[in-house]
Amino acid sequence: MSIPATTAGETERLQTAAAWHARLETGADAWEAFTLWLEADPRNRTAFDAVDAAAREAVDLLSVNRELTVLAPPPAARRFSTRAFLGIGGIAAAVLLTIVARPDIFQPDEHEIVATVAGERRDVTLSDGSTVHLNTNTQVAVTMSRGTRNVRLEKGEALFEVARDPARPFHVAAGDRDVRVVGTAFNVLRHDGRITVTVERGIVDVTSDGARTNVRLGAGDQYAAREGTRAYQVAKIDPTIAAAWRDGRAVFIDATLSEVASDLSRYYGRPIVVRDADVAAMRFSGILKIEDQLTTVKRLEALLPIVVAENGDEVRLEREAPPSK
Amino acid sequence: MTEAVLGVLMTEYLAMREVLLRFLAARLGDAAAADDIYQELFVRLKSGVLPADLTNPRGYLFRMAYNLANEFARARRRRDARDAHWTETTTHKVGTDTIADATAADEALASKERLTVVMKALDSLPAKSREVFVMCRVQGLSHRDIAEVMGISTKTVEKHMTAALKHLTLFLRSTEGERH
């Protein structure tokens, strides 16, 4: 498009203003030099205002329309995952796969399966220095090869603190979703046909099987999807909430009791069930300390009009009996 | 801990009065506004959430002043644009009163049209510049992280960022007329 209103000198000025904006927004400590530049010509200030306003407008739009921030997958050459290549298909993929696979012939992969039982938590340090914190009832399969680091979350929930290694992408596969990581900390939960990815810091890319685009998540983003569908939601949350289980706590924000029961069931051998629809629909916000099953579940009695009943097979949340007249 | 940080910042705040006022006046071209923002800075320090650990209090105060000044400048710009727009096209005078003709629907339409323009501006960015812009400004990644993700140097990230900002500014400026 033509920009007739802007002269060559003005374009130069805008270029400098844009460069200042780029530098200052990422923490550059050059305030005196910036002041001098502004003082040198009042038009510098106007140019900077224009850059700042344009940046703000664009950021505002992108922040409310998150789907616009979805980017095309990076070119294949930058990706080492076989998953990504298969998505592109055709002969090129086959050729690239051979090249990628070859180093493994000379250096065998390390395979490892780590699991926890109900109520157990465990921290595992991988050979690359990354740490995986496993929550209750969780199983992961780890494969370390020369080109990639792969973890498959078979079930449950894990929090990953990934050691930086740009040459070896770190992938977490959960059901039909693939999470690609650079150097970051994030939580993945696969439970009840749902996959939730929460990023504590850094960034990750989430891809559904067969999808051509990925969803990029930054710190504080929580991605939620149902397995078997492409649909997903991204919301901003406090990432420390998703990691609260590491301190032995479960945090619920406006969750239904059926969600609470399902989530808490992961921690124990006996399922927690809600049969009454009204009880299932009750809302609960709060923090529960994960202790022995009855202690934890009975805390809800104090907070909601329910009673806890149990037998050998299950723990039930029932409606509180009406006060006798 | 936070008490100590607040103490350090307050001392620095007072010591930096001259330099902050000069910076703010240069940024805003308005000495009175610079004064106001210097005061506002004090209020924010007293009431805001402070970092637990502070390595560069001077830079921290400059950064706060910079952000407040940007907010102020944006609000001023919006006000000016709106004033120009309203007095030109959507008001008429009855005696000494200015009566607005614009309806809420008109305004909603104008802002919707504006969104379309901003979207076009973003769409017309080169792919890499757009990617850098989104990662940096929407997702809050550092240039270092972006460099790592994209497999390029931080210098190149900065170049893409500058190009993106320049492009957006030129694009939006050239369509400024579409607001009216």
C-alpha cells in the first residue's frame, strides 16, 4: 500500500522510534539516551506516540481474539519431531525421517517408564537435567534420543521443568495432543477424556494429532480440550494453582461438585461419586489439603450442605438431610 | 523483605526527582503532566505490589514512569481523536451547548471498523515479524526466548520487532482517515 502522507525523513524518524520501542519494552536500561533522543526534536516524541499507540491497538486486538495469535507451524527444517513430519506427508517426510532416525542406530534411545499409585507423588530427574513431578495415579514413558526428548503421559498429571536445550526439542504427548517445549515449566493433566496444559513460565506449542497448526501458550495460559475433538479453549489463570498439587493441595475455582469428586478420586483407591443431580451441580471454590480420603472429603461437609457416606467400594456425596421439625 | 524494597525505592524516588521529571517532560512534551505523573508514581509505589527482590531500583522507577507516561499519552491521543471526530461530524450547537448526534450504535460501528483495520495491519505483516510481535507483546516472552524458539539471534529478533512496529504504525496512520 502507498503511504503518501509520510516523507522519507519521517519514515526514518518512525524507524528510530520503533527501534526505541522494541528496545525499551524488553527491559533495555537506556533511559538517559532515550531522554536525549526525545529532547533532540519534539517530532521524535510524536513519532514515539504513534508507534506506542499502534502497538497498543494491535496488542489489544490480539489479547481479546486469542485465535488470531495462532501461528502456522514453523518450517519442517526447524522441527525434529516425527509427528510433525508425518503431518506434512508425502515423500519429503519419508526422506527426512530416515535422516532423523539414523543417529539412533548408533546411539540407542534411553527408555524409561515411571509411575505413581493413587495417593503417591514422585519427582524424577531425567538424564538431560529436566525434572518431572508426578502427581497421583500417573504414568509417563520417557524416551531420550539424540535429536529429541519425548515423554508420553499415559495417564494422570505431571509438572515438567524442562532444561534448556534448543537442539533437542522436548515433547510431551498426552492422548491426541502433542506439547512442544523449549525451556519452561508447565503442567499437563490427562483425566476423564480431558487434557489440560498449564504453563508456569516460558512457552509451549500444543498440536492435536493431524492438525496443521499449533496453539502457542505463554506463562499463565491454560489450554483445555476434550480428547477426540479438535476444539480447545485457552484461558488465563494463575499457574501456581495448577501446580498446587505439589504442595499436597487441590485448588478449585467455581468447580461443580461432580468435577471436584472426579478430580479428588484420582488421589484414592476408592472412587468418590455424586448420584444426586442437585448435589452434582453445587459449586465449590476452595483449597483442599490432600490427606486420607475421608478427612479430605469430609472437609466439604463444613463448606457445603452435604454429607459424606461410604462403603467399601465408594465414597458418596449426598444431600444433607433437612433439619427435623 | 518488601519493606526494605519499598525503603530503597522511596529513597531512589526522591533522589531521582530531577532526572525523572526531565524524562517525563521529554516523553510527554508537557511539564504539568510530568509533575502529575511524578506524583502518581509515588501513589503507585505506596499501594502497588513490589518485587520481592530488586537489583536495579533506578531502572525500576524509570520503567514505571515510562509505563505511566505511555498510558497517559495513549489516553491523550484517544481524547484528541475523539474530540476532533465529534466536533467535526457528530455534534451540533444549540445556543451555547454542544449536542452530540452520535448514537451508541454509530460508535460501536466505528470501533468495529477500526478493529478490521487493525486486523488488516496485522495480516499484512511479514510472517516472522508477526510471530515475533505476538510472542513478545502478547505472550510476554523475552527476546532471548524468542531467539531460541525461532532459531535466530536476539539482534535479528530486535530487527523483526522494529520492522513490525514501524509497519503497524505506518499502516494505521495511513488509514487514520477511515475513522471518520
